[in-house]
Amino acid sequence: MGLVIKKEIIYQILFFACIGVPYLTTYELTFAVWSLTAILTLRNKYSFTILQHLACFTAIFIIALIVSFTREVATYNFLRDVAYMLKPIIGLLVGYQLCKNYIKNPLLVIANTGIIIAILHLLVIVYSIGLYRITDMHVLRRYSGYFSDFEVYAIIVLIFYKELNVEVSRKKYQIGILILGISIFLYLARTNFIQLAIFYLALKGYFVVNKRSIMVVSTLVIAVLASYAAIYSYNPKRGSKGFEAFLYKVKIAPVEPFKTKVNSEDWKDFNDNYRSYETISTLNQVPKGGPVTIAFGEGLGSSIDLKREVWLQSSFMRYIPFLHNGFMTVFLKSGVLGDILLILSITLFFRNKRFNDPRIRHLNYLMTGTGIFLIMSYYVFMGLYFVPDSKSVVLGFLLRYRDNLYLLFKTEEIA
């Protein structure tokens, strides 16, 4: 018994390490921790569900790998892309393998990890404000972090702890919601707010098509449009500080990733619509390689020529190997076929077995919400390929937990 408890603690620590390391924004460290964990926790058997997810990303990687052998590629660029394109595969494996049968309440592990990360985030904010006297939202986010998709998963687990049968005291529930709520808000990340809204609606069952869900979703859409109209009418200015800076980002959000023309000589237009500029550059470059390149991409080690140097991360870059848009990144590496496989990987989250058990039903709702969110996430932040992101680990963990519940109910039915 003591050995089992010790193993459970070890796996919880490994889970925290795998979720926490991407926040350090050093992918080499993330790759090392995830790879080592994947090796140490290898299993003999894997469910058909996880194998389907792994197959999509493995096929994308293999296409890019084969194409790269037909081109001259710098060794460093090739190895770098190998590591980056393996990220979803390793993450899903790590999450799936860390969710052991003897972990009493896997969802509580997610909630606890999220609370710890939120506390660390708030401490970084306090330290940054106190040390640097920060009053600008953009500067604060540079020091404390731009987003945290994982914390949204953690807070949604707590919000629906009854439906998901998470054993947590009322006091811990309230404190956890408060800490996570403040932390998520202070990221001031539009995608996290949208993610939380999607997950909440999903677990309420509003994405199951019926008269009630249509009315609720329609009302919310009208409310969102009205709110956006109010923000647009308020007309927050570029360069504003504090909350108005966030409102400006909301104002330009509907257009920012979808513009078909960006004036690279106008720094305001270029800055505000840089994601669109990347997409336009990709759609101009890749088709020049002909039908084969359109179908299979330019392979590992390829990059997009921005035609000018742009300050990205910590240096000026003209040739970028990865874009904000995950669909365009996969198109660059593996072509249209890669994007078809990527879309297929998203649709897998909508294919869920129906069970009367509320835990499985709400996990299925969460998977549906994840699928909807990933459509947006891939378009603006590379989805599961994004370097400072741990969604693949969470999803692998949740898929294994749901598989365990499936097996439990099948065993009970046979008995």
C-alpha cells in the first residue's frame, strides 16, 4: 500500500513538472523533460482512441520528414523542426502515460497543479510590479506571461467538480476558484477568456443541439456582438495603457488574423495585423513550389521569408520556421495533406462514446469544447504545436482517464 502511495506522489510530481516546464519558455528544457518522462513511463498497451490522435500527428511529421530528404536543409534547422514537430506526439504520450489507474482522483491532480501554477503567476506579478513599477499591460505580460490554457482546464474542473465527481472540500473549491480566476484574468489573454466561455458552455451541455441550447447560444452571440459594438463605439486607442489597452486588442481581434492585405510600410498596420502578414507570406511562398509542394509542403527545416527583418522573441528575424497560425505552419511543413490530417485530429474530439455516467458525459462535453477551442487555437496560436503550451499533456491525461472510466463500466456490466 505504501509503495502505491509513493508511486502516486511520484507521478503527480512528474505531471506538475511536465505542465510547469513550458512556462519557462525554453523548449529545449521542455523537450528534454517530456522525452525523459515519456521513456520512463512507457506502457505495454494503448487504447485505440489515443492511437488515433497519435497517428494524425505522426503522419504529419512523417510527411514533413520525407519531403525534407528531397531538399537541401541545414542540419540545425532540420533537428530544430524535428523537435518542434514531435511536440504534440510526446505531449499526448506523456499525459496518457502519467494517468495511472491507482491515482485516486486524476482530475484533482489537474486542479491542484493549476492552483500551484496560478499562485506562482500571482507572485511573479507582485514581484514584477514591486520591482519594476510596471503600469503598462503589455510590459506586465512580458514579465509574467501571456496566457495559460492549462489554468482554464483547472478552473473548469473545479467549477464542475460535482458533475465530474471531484472530491474536494467546499473551502478548497472556493479558494481554488478565487486564485485561478484572478490569475486567468490578469493574463488579459483574449484566447483564455474565449476558452473559458467555450468550456463552460460545453460542460453545461449547450453544444448538444436542441431547442434550449439554440436559444442560449443565440442569446450569447447577440450579447457578444452587442458588447463588441459598445467597445468599438468607445473606440479605445492604440498605445493605451491598463485595461483600455486590452479593449483595443479586443477591438482589432475580429480582423487581426483575417486580413488579406497588410501594408508592411505602415508600422501600425503591420504591427496590428502581423498574424495576417505571416499567413499572406506563406500563401505567397509555398504555391511557388508547384503542385507537389502544395500537396506535401516544404518539409522539415523550411522557413517563410518575411521579406524584411521583424523583432520576434528576442532578436530580429527575416526567415521564420514557425508561424502564429498552426494551419499555415503545417501547410509549410506538410502541405495540404498535413492540414487535412490536422483537421482530422480536431474532429476526433467530437467523436465520443455515449454513457449515462455523468463523469463520462461531462468529460465528453469537455472534449467537444476542446475541439471547438482548438479550431481557434490553431488559427491564432499554433494549437498543440505552440512552444509554451501544455495542452497536449492535459489532453493525453484526460483521454486516459476517460478510457479508464470506459473500462470500469464495461467491467461492471460484465460482472
